[in-house]
Amino acid sequence: MSKACEEQAIRFLRGEENPFDAFVVSDKPAQEFPQCHVQEVHGEQFEQIGRAIDKYRYPAYRTRRQLHETRVLIVRGVRGSGKTHLLHVLRQRATPTPEIWVCPRYYDPAFPFAEYVLTEFVRELLSAEDAEAPARLRWSARELTRQLLREAVASLSLPEWLEWSGSASDGWSRLRRARRSQADREALLDDLAAGRSLALLDEICGRHGLSSAAAAGLVTRHVERTELGSGSAVRMRREVLLAFGDLALRNTPDRLASLLEQDFAQPEAALPPARAEVVTQLLQTAAEVLAAVGVPIVFALDNMERLLAPRGPVDMPAAQSFFNGLAHFLDQTRGMLVVLFVERGLWNEFGPAINSFAEHRLRQGVRVRDYGCVWDLELTPPTPDQIERVVQRRMSPLLARAPQADQLPPCFPFASDEVRQIATAGVDVLRTALLRLRDRYDELVLPDHQQIQKTTEPESEASPPATADEAADALRRTWEEAAATGRRRLGMSRRTSLAQELHTGLGRWLELLLGQQVHGWRLSEARSAVTFGDHPAFGSVTLATWQDEQGRPCRVALGPILGEGRAMPRDLEIKLSALQQRPSLADQLVVLWPVQQGPIEAKQLPPATRQIWEQSAATRPVWLCPLPMTDFAWLLGLPEWLAQHSATASASESLCSFILERTSYLLADLTPRQSAEGLSAIGDRQSVQVTNDK
């Protein structure tokens, strides 16, 4: 390579982005993520996890006994070793059938673990945030219904087929019609058996004389004839199959969404199953139905610091709840895989939270071909050869556009020996190598007076601490960002799927305001997501305990109504039953009613819901409180907002003041009511004085 060619290439690179600026991977990968991937880095771990997932892909599933037991894989590595990158690569790999990847963004130990898993699974399955989720769901529905329809058509006699296809007739043309209809039937069976076609089912049926309504009726008849029994598990399987059929043949997703989010509790059954049982049954049914079309379910938990150490130190009670719940979940379900991506140091801190019961189940692992039993995977430091491949991969798109590209070496502007020297000089994780490559790239490409500062700066040159105004601006800015994220999720998700996160937000908010006094009442205790009854979707409240001036406690349950349509009366009925629980759960109940804005009164409720309110609320210490969508939004974003700021030295006091300034109106609506007159609907909110006796 000539000197002139090198100088020309350097001038070109000065006008381009530094390809090593991307050294941290976010929860959602950027568009250039594929350009950063080198398959040799952690290739062995990728292969082992991929084979474990493929073991849960059942090409010829018929019975529950074929389902493998639910197992856990643990992927450990130091910070910056590439755990999140590996997760993204696994999610984007080419597979013969879709995969359901459930990646929770929070954990609240107040909820039973199986309910937590179910909520996250349903959210992912029905998600509107992920552009690929609807396609995965519809693909699964089409393939499942295709199998059911083929079985249904094959089971029909010729007269039955003529009746269902509308080809039955009298007179001289009957024989001719029957022969043509029989040919249509055989052609339909061939098309349905042909495999995974991109054509919609109603189009396939229409080509062979079967309307979509008739096809839906055939599927319903077949399911009712083959899924026999009166047990809760059989009923649930029937409902799930028929809901998938409605989505595939009638393009109506509401039935499936309602079933998965709230209607699965089966309150109309003669002997309704217990809360924990119905949750496990739905998870198991979902695993079986998706296994029938070769779709594995993978629960992947990354960034465990956010889940179990949101305030810095490990939350030991939360960690104990998590690992004990996970162990029981492994015992109770089949057909699902759990993958934990954990920082090595954090995993060591989890040690006291993992008892022998949980440890033995975590170590069961998955037996995969060529590797034996796999359960604990360590991400090792990259080799010099792998670092050199990373450089070549990231430089390749730039060098392809550079002048005289065919004369440039693949690592340009680096020399191969220089890359290997960087890779061997104390590099323990990939991120360290990327940081050094970024700095060295600027040294080679930029003029001396334009080079950026080194990554490691002298301590004396560290930036001064933020001023009070700068800290306040940061709080306001991140608050607005969290609220905007909450509003976006509200617009893209069904409210029922956000119930657990709303309770978590309510609980964190009240915990931050402990000690506040409103109208002579002092907030003394807060508990998020206190569960009761047998309905997993609606049987939860957040509990706020207040004390009057004499120190007498009053427990106020906060029950948001998130059921929509025909589920709304049922949701209200269950929330009202919180006051009838034995032992006593609460003394008073606030029914939080989502509204766009303004007050809420009983006369504004839908007729069926208003009837339940008028029958039950008049004689109970319960009142309506509006929950505007703006409040709903910031409550959803509050836990992550708190995690961003809780590490600062004076975070507790400053956060409390900031929150109180913006939310005191809502806190005032949640104080106990001492008289019957106080139990009427909340009207216009008034300014109240909130004091702190901490």
C-alpha cells in the first residue's frame, strides 16, 4: 500500500463515524447491531444455548408427555463481557419456526412467581411494542388452525363434507356436484398438508369451496369432539384452541387477548380452580399449544441488577423470593426454558439468597448433543484472533467505500500486530478492547488537535459535581422521559397487561412518601400488590396504612379497575370483595378508575358496572377516585426512574420532595374517609397541605 493511498483513506475515514463507538448494547439493539456481531466471539456458548432451545422445538408433538421439563441455563460473565449482545444474537438467529422470547423489565416479589411469569408471557405474546410480535402470534395461530382444520376435514364423510361446503343438492346434477366437491376436498387436504404456506387460511379454503365461516365451524366441532372432559385443564385447552382459530380464520384477536389476560379464571365453573392452579394450567396449556407448531418459549432475564438490585445493594428478600419462586416454577411446569444472564460478581452476591432447594433445581440443566448436561456457561475473555475479527468486521463497511479499497489491509488503519498487542495487554472483557480500539482509532485517523480525550482521565480533571439546579433539571428531564414512555406503553398495550407494573409503581411511590401527613393522617406503611381471592388478573390491591393523631391505624386498599368491556363489572366486583376477606385485608377501599381527565362519579359508570356499584358500595367504606391517564403513565415509569436516581448520596430526600411537589393531589385523594359523607365520589381536586414528620 502506497503512502498516497494511505493518506487518501485516512482523509476519507475522518468524515465517517468511529466504528468502535458502539461498545455498550442497549436493551433494544440499534439498526447497526448486525454489523457489530462476530460469530467467533462466544460462539461455543451461542451453540450450546441454541441447541438447548432447539430441544424445546417439537417437530411432531402429540401429547404432554413429550414436553421436556422446564429447566434453567445460567450465563455468567463480568460486566462488559457481552451478555446482552449474546442475548440479542440468540433472538435474531435464523430458525425454522418463530420463537417466543420473554424478557421481563421488572420484578416485584409481592406477586406470586407464576403470575409474574404469566403476565410477562402474555404481554410478549400480545405485544404491540414489538413489531414482530403480531406476526409471530398470527403465524402460530395459522399453523395451529391449519392442523386442526385438516384433521376436521379428513374426519368428515362425503355427505358431511357436501353439507359443510354447501355443495349438497337434489336432482340430476347431484352426482356431478358430489364428484367435483370430493375433488375439492382432496385438493384442500393436500394444500393444508403442504406445510407452512404464507397464504391465509381463508384464501386456501375459498379456493376449494369452503367459506371461512364454515371452516371456523368445522374447527369448533372438531375441538369439541376431540377435547373431551369437564375438568378445568380440558376446558382451558378448548378455549385456547378456539381462540387461536378465531384469530386465524376470522381475524379477531380480542377473544384470545381477553382469554389470556382475564377470562382464563373460569369463574362460571361449578368448582372454580384455585388461583395458583389456574395460572399454572394456562402457562402449561400455552406451552402445549405452541409446541404443537414447533414454537419454543424462552424466558430470558438480563440486567439482573435492575430486577434484584435496583437501589445498588442486592435486595435479599426479593432475591430469595425470586429464586424460590423460580425453583417451584421448574417443578410445576414443562416445555419452557429459562435463561439467566448474570454478572459474575452479582451472582456471587446472590449466594445467601439461594437455598439448597433452589440450588439443586438450578443445577439440573439441559442435556444437549455433543455437550452433555449444560447449565452454567461462563463468558470467557476474547482471544487475539477474535479481537482481530471484530476489527475486520467493523471496518469492513467503511473500507468497502474508501478510495482504492482493494489496496487496503482488512484491519486498516490498524496494523495486525497492533490489534494483537491491544488484545493481549490486560484485556479481560470485550468492552475493554473496544474502548482501547476506539481511542487508538482516533489517534490514527484524526489530526492531533482534534483527538478526543482518553478514556482514563486523571482524577484531578474529573468533572465537578452537578449543581442543585443541574440536579433538578436532570430530575425533571428524566421524569418527563419516564412519563412519555408510560404514555407510549398505555397507547400500545391493554390495561390488564399493565396491572402488575401499576401496582409496583403505586407501591414504590407510597414507600417514598412514608411519613407524609395529609388531613391529620400520617402514611406509615405501604405494600404493593397484596393478592386475595382466586382471580389472578383482578385479585390484587396495593395497601396503604395511615395513622391518625392518636396513632390509630387505618388500612386503605387501592384497587385500580383495569378490566375493559364485559370484564369491567367482574373487575369491580372482585375489588369490592377485598373488604370481605377473612382475615381482614383492609378497612377502607379506594377504587381507582382510569379516566382521560376530570372527576368520576357513579352515574358515569357503564350500566352493568354501575349496578354492581350501587348494590355493593352504598353500605361499605369505599369511594371512587379518578386515575387520569397522565397519572397512570408516570406510575408505570416510576420504578425505572427511581432506579436511575437512587444511587446519589441525598437521593431519598431530594426524590421525596420532587415527587411530593408533583403528586400531592393524588396522595390527598387516598387518605381515609371518616364519615359516610366522605364516601361519595371525588369531585374537583383541591390543593392540600402535605407535611413531613420524618
